[in-house]
Amino acid sequence: MQVTGTVLTTRRVDAYHALTVVAPGIAERHRPGHFVSVAVGGARTSMITRRALTVHDVKPDYGGTVELVFTVRGPGTAWLAERRARDTLDLVGPLGRPFPLPRDPVHCVLVGAEYGSAVLFPVADALLERGCRVDFLLGGAGAERVFGAMRARRMAETTTLTTEDGSLGLRGKVTDALPSVIADTRADVVYACGPMETLRAVTAVAIEFDIPVQVAVEEAMACGIGVCMTCVIPVIGDDGVTRMVRACAEGPVFRGERVRFEDVGTIPFDALGAPGGGARHAG
Amino acid sequence: MSVDMRTFLAHVELANPITTAAGCASSGRELAQFFDLHRLGALATRSITMAPRAGRPTPRMAETPSGMLNAVGLQGPGIDAFLERELPWLAQRGIRTIVSIGGGTVAEYSELARRLADAPGVTALEVNLSCPNIEDRGRVFAREGSAAAEVIASVRSIMRYDVPVVAKLAPDVADIVSVARACVDAGADALSMINNPLGMAIDTEALRPALAAVTGGLSGPAVLPLAVRCVWQVHAALPGVPLIGVGGVMTGRDAFQLILAGACAVGVGTALFHDPYACLRIERELEDLLEARGFQRLADAVGLAHRPPGSAPRHLLVDSEESSP
């Protein structure tokens, strides 16, 4: 659904921005893993594609609020970063398919890189409600780019932090620490969000440990609702056939082992409808 | 007083002039989450091809000033899956559906028409002529009147007489009027314009083209003036031919421009990416604009901007008629 949300508070979270927006309807329908899209630039803007944003927190206050986390990447997100309390935002959501949650109280490792970590906090809330054990593994290039370390420490059994420059926690990437975290926590399942390369490596580790891994991908989108067909990635279906599927509509959450990470940005030759695989012309 | 928004695409009546633009509504189900698709004049499908198509590699999209580039490459399910899953879903709900088709040869378009000829639920058939002709070194059919006419003539001869065949024209051609005339002479019942003109953007960080396919179709408000010009020129040359104006329509006022230029229906595409409710909003805004100017029927506004210089603005005429005792 589309709502005009009012910005309640804005804050900087290290290198990132967070906006809490009153968005009744979106907040109450939100499930962990859902995202929202926001129009940027105001009414007469020249920026016509929406920005897909991660939901970090959902609260019932004021009829329902969502906290959106993003990093400034261009003029659209720069405009968002300039929003102040009482400004209004055009939001559409909740969008995408949420994370599937286990029925049993299993051990879960939540792996987040950069601001992708934000989406894991509603997941952690839901897992804790179900009596699951939650352990966080968060990383980033430097200390200011590790999102949510404080909140993770409050929620989780253990929290492991990694930075590539060694300024916080262990030096390295989240995937360097992942094998020992999985082993120490006797994890049954991994939830992950972050850049594609991180998700690829996280999935490889989970496969090695033979435990399921659910990943939320961050792919560039124009619409977020499944009509523009620009956010596609190659994913293997239940029938074993690879299809170019929309990260917004079929995702953003996928079983990690189903995503052909090495082939993201290409059309694999064996994908359904790949050039030469039946399509008779290139258009 | 409300405005009579009904319009005719050849002999097919649409409840209102606002349709989705081909390729911008996916299968229809996506938008149905937001609003009742019956409120559209018609829903245009993505261009259906014979075989399933995986489309182009990503990145497929780049935002540009007041627009965006896309290089999706007609990703779609292919005609079999379309007839099995997508068209029946629309047909069962009685949603007016303009089926768009795309092919690489005349034979492929013809085969698609054959498959669709007996399918229930096809309100009109739109022929996407901006596909590369593999028998002509990949030049798109829409570039040349004769190539476009060959496709239209074949499709027209196959489709049932009561299903209008609409030729979708490209703006980046030497003479759109001659292509339009060739399509009409070949039997096109209506014309739709414009398809995306080709554009390109370069990523100044990566120092290479922003799209994996290098070039892509430009859409959004940036192309509205191009659409208005094309509709104007074609309506001037072929005033009796129904036109679907498409290109960068974001507001009712944009749609009104295309109507005044000669379109009897208006396709909304990129606006849907920005606002899932765009079609409904634009229809309402258009109705308000017509009402404010004293129009009782949408049909009275079609092509009105072509009236000779010096003639009175129509709404004043209506007002004086109404106020005279």
C-alpha cells in the first residue's frame, strides 16, 4: 500500500542515516525482511525511480512507525538524508517476501555486512519471540560502517564484529569469522544481508556446514513492486531450472544455495529463455 | 456533472482512455495488489514472444534527468506460458487487455497472432515493431514503413476481424508519418506511439556505460514532448486513425496534451514505477481538467489543438451556449 508518512525523527548511525517515519498500515503489515520504497526529490522532482529502503525497526507508536536505514549513494539518498522531522515521505510497502522463520527454537546466526545488517534486527526480534537462540556477526570496512553493534549486543547471545581495517572487532570480513561462529553457537540456520559478494561467501560457508541459509539481496530497483523488470538475478527454482527472477517480487529473501551468485550481472547460458537457448532473436 | 470518458479504439469501446503502457504492468497481478484493474481503460501486457526470454543482463536500468533508461530485453514467459497462466487470469476477471507481441521475423509475429487469434480475452493486439528484424541485419521493423507494413499486414490477416490490430511505432525514425501511413495502409486499425527512443548513460565512477546492454530505451517525462510531437504529426496526416499516445505521461495534464494532439487513449508506463496508482490518478486529473474546461465528452477534446488559428477556445464556446437564454 501507499501512504504519505511523516518523518518523526532523524538520526545518524555512524556512516549511515536513519529516518523514523509514521506509516500506519505499512508498520502493521510489516514482516521481517520486507522493505519499503520511497519517492525522492519532492513533488516536482526529476528523479522518477523510487529508492528501496531497509526497515530497521517497526513500532506501534503513533499508529505505527518504521525506521528506515540507508547510506547516501547519490542525489536521491542525499535528498532523503536532508529530511527533517515533520517532513512527509511517499512510501510504498511492505514489499517483497519476508524471511521464513523456523517453527522450532533453533540456533540462528545473523550475518550482516555494512547497512545490510539493519534488516536483521526485526528478524532477531521475531526469532527471540519464538525462543530461538540469536547470535550476531556484523561487519564493515571500518568501525563506522558496522551497523547496529550496540543493539546486537543487547539482543543476542553473542555478537561478533569484524572490520576490514581492524578498527573494531576482528580484522577481516564477516565470512572469515563465520565458520567459528557457526561452530561455537552450534547454529542450525544462517540469516544474511549485505552486498552480493558477502552473500555469496556466506552461502558458501553455510553449504560447507550443511545448514540452511536465507539471504536478503540488495539489488538496484526502479519500482520495487515487480513491474519494471530491472532487478533480476539468476535463481534456481524448485524444478532445477534457473530463471531470471525479480529481487523485489520473488525476493529479496532467497535460499542462499538457490542464488547463482557467480552469475549475477549475466544471463547464464542455461537460464530459461537465455539467448541461444530457444529465444530466436536478440532484442 | 461528470465527463463522459468513454473512448473507442477502432470499434472497441473503453470505459476510459487510460491504459498501461506495454511492458510496464508485468503480468497485471502486481498492480492488482494496489487497485482494481477494471478501473483501467485497458491493461497492455508486456511484449509476448514465442519462446520464453531471459532478457538482458543487469544493470538494466539507469536513472536519467526526468527519465530513466531501460534495457530489459523483453524478458517474458513466452507465448505458451502466457496463454496458460497470464491471459486466462486477466480474461477470467474480464479485464480489458491489449496484448503486445514482439518477434524477430514476420513469421514469428504471424505465429504469435495465430496463437492469440482464438484466445479469449484479447481486447486488442498491439504489435511492438521496435524489435530487431533478424532478416534485415537487426534493424528494427519500426524504422522502415515497408518492414513494418509487412508485419502488420500478416498479423491483420490472421487476427479475427473484431480484434483491432495496433501498430506500436518508434519515435527515432526519419519520418514517423510515413511509417504510420504504411501501417494503416497495411491494415492497422489503430496506432500507438511512442515506444522508447534509444539513449545512453555513462557511469562516471566505473568509467563505462551504465547499462550492461550499453544503450537502452529512454522513458519518463523527458520523452513527453517527443510523444506529443509524434501524435500531433500523425494525427495531422491521418486524422481518422485512432491513436494511443504513450510517452512520459505523469499527470492528467500530460495525458491532456496527448489528447489535444490527437490521441484518443493514453498509455501510462514509467509513472507506474513511481506511483502504482498513477493510472487512476491520471484518469481523475484528466477528467477534472476536461470538466474545468467545460467538456462533456472526452471525445470532443481529441485532436482539438489542431483547430485553425483564430477559432475560439472551445470551452468558452460551451460556456456561452450554456449561459445563453
